[in-house]
Amino acid sequence: MPRYDSAVLNGTVVIPFVGAVRCDVGIRDGRIAALADSIASADAEVVVDARERLVLPGGVDSHFNIGIYRDLATDASSETASALRGDEVDWLVGEQGVASFKYYMFYKGLNLTSDSTHGGAYTMAETYDLGYLYLLMREVTAAGLRYGKHGRVSLSLHCEQAELIRVFIEEVKRSGPAGSRAITGRGRR
């Protein structure tokens, strides 16, 4: 019986505060079980050859974009519904090790391209408002108090203001690209 469920072999492993090290990674029950000079292929059920690649053990990029791996309508419906719930914050921090959350204020009342003020056009809930943000802030704060000894738990805000973005887009459409420089104050003088 193999010692590991999977192993990443022959890669250059990036270890925080240490740097890049040539070693193999053994994984058991979804967790890193070994960082070793060499792990035999027979010691793992699944082997990944990471030759000439960087390996980031335990690194998870939780940033994702909707509509890349599935069609936009399906992704937007399922991912928006799950993001709007928020009752899973404690589980995500305590069980899954997620330590940062992001709230996008931009989409309130607008579709993704900001050319419609009807939020439902982008499958956003009509009740998506700052009250939800407040509840999310409370959940993240509670998780931080409960699990903070393991590291910081944070909530980042995409603070764009939806109604102002709509106005600026309309102005740029009327005045053309030169108008966008005038609006932002970045034009030539």
C-alpha cells in the first residue's frame, strides 16, 4: 500500500521564508505529509512530474473569474448564489483554512459590463445591498476572533461605487477616449 495518496516529484518547491528548494512533496488525506529529497514513484497512488516547474505546496489561489471554465450564465448563477449566502464563513476559515474574503461592491444594481441598471440582467439578486456587506463583516470578524491565533482573517473590499461607474461610462461613451482622461484628471495639460 502506497505511503501517499499523491506525490509531486522533481519540482522546485517554493517554501515561505526559505526560498526555492529542489524536493518532492508527499500528500496524504488532502494535506502535505512530506517534503523530502526524494520520494519513490511507487510510494504514491498518483504521481505528478513537476520537472522544470515551481511547486507551491499548500498555496491556493482563491481568486477566480466567472465564465472561464463553464458558460457565463451557468457560472454566474451558481457562483453568485453561493457567494450571496455567506453562512459558510466559519466553515471556510475553520475547516478549509481560507483566511481572506473579498466583497465586490461594483456589481450592485448593474450587470458585469455596467450597461444595464437592472442587476437581475446579470443574475444578481435584487436584495444585494450594504446590509449583506454588514452581515458578511460580522461573520468574518467572528471567524477572525475564533481562529485568529492561526493567522489573520481578512475581508477586502472592491470599493467601486456602481452608480458613479455607470455615470462615468456614459460620459466616456459621449465624449470618446479623450473624455476619459479629462474625467480622471490624467490628461495632458
